[in-house]
Amino acid sequence: MKPILRLTICILFVWTNLANCQSKMVPIKGGTYIPLYGRDSLMVTITDFQMDVYPVTNQDYLEFVKKYPKWKRSQVKKIFADANYLSTWTSDIELGNQQEMLAPITNISWFAANDYCECQGKRLPTVDEWEYAAMANKDLPDARQLETYNAYILGWYEKPRTFNNEIGSTFKNYWNVYDLHGLVWEWTSDFNSVMISGESRKDVDNDSNLFCGSAAIGATDLMNYAAFMRYATRGSLKAKYAMKNLGFRCVKNINQ
């Protein structure tokens, strides 16, 4: 076999395996839990569902906009995405020079994320589904009472510039899901169902407001503060907002 042909076959094999890996889903066994913040300590029941192992990547989304041109930066309707939508891309179908193909896609509106998932036969997770899966550390389905775990989450809030790291760069949790903490914030289907604070774009438009964990590393209840940060961020969003630290992943019902 000629060297060039062999190299081409190897590249195709690697990219095929990467694509399969990125689209992989794992089952999340349902149960009951008390949300960390904003639900008056009411018990919530979660039914079994499947979740993407990784956030959606730049590579994934690039293929999506090629297939669905209405989501290209130059063609998207303003009611579905603000001016920050794909603002770091060089063109409609070309990433910025410093962007990694296997980094999570960001600068994406809720409308775009929701349509992406639907086109894959999936959907965005609910807040409760996301929070339920994100309770887990490497070994436990609910690690919220571990001070070290919550300190780790808040430590990430202090160091926000992780959105251009590749997927899989954080730990694999109990459910075999990566990057729920430590990479990007993620859209949920009902992100604005719990309004905590913020009625204007300025509340979430810069890193100092969005990631202020340094102010509460010494808080007595790290668990509640970490949750407050997530709920406050969601409550400050509008569906057309696109932010450099905000990505998404998809889920689907277990019987699909």
C-alpha cells in the first residue's frame, strides 16, 4: 500500500472514531433528589434518560451549520441569536485561528442549541436532569456533601478561561459523563424556569460577574453557593444570548 493512501486511511479511521466517541451517550439512572438551590427543598423525581458523554464540539457544530445553512452566522435571524453568535469564527464555515475543533462550541444561543439537539433526534436536558447528573463525582452519584468536590467546582469558577480546552479534559463522573464542571456552562431546555437575579445582559456579559467564586471560597456552605452560581447565571440569560463560556450537550429519553 502506498504511503499516501495508508496515511489517508489512518486519518479517516481516526476522525471516524472521534466522531463516534463525540456522539456517544450513556444512561443516567433516575431517582429522587433535593435540588441544591431555588426549589424550597422540594424533592424532585428524575426518570431514566441518556446523556451525551461530552459537550457538543466546534467540529460537531461546524458540520451542523453546513447541513442547515439557516444557522450560519451570516444567515441566522436576529430574533434567534444576538450579535455574539459565532462571533469568533472567521467565516460562516471556518473557525477562528485559535479555536480547537474538539473544544466545546460556545457563542451559541438557546434557539441554536435546541435546534441542534432536535436535529439529532435528541433534546436539551432540563435543569433538574442536568443538576442530577452533575451531582456525581468520580465515585458517587451524589457527592454534594464532600467539601473537596464543591471546592473543586468553585475553583473552576475562579478560572473561567477553559472554553477552548478539548472535551474530555476534566474528570469522568460516576455516570461516565465528562466535563459537566470545569469546561463551560451549559444550556438547559428550561434555563429560565427559576429566576434568581439579573434582568439585563450586563449581569452575565463579563467574566468578573459570571465567575465570582473567589468571593465565596470561604463560605460555610460551598454546596449552596456553587448551585447559586449556576441558577443565577441561568436566570440572567435570554434565549437569544450567545456567550463565549456557554455551550451545551444533548439528552434523550431512555426508550428512544
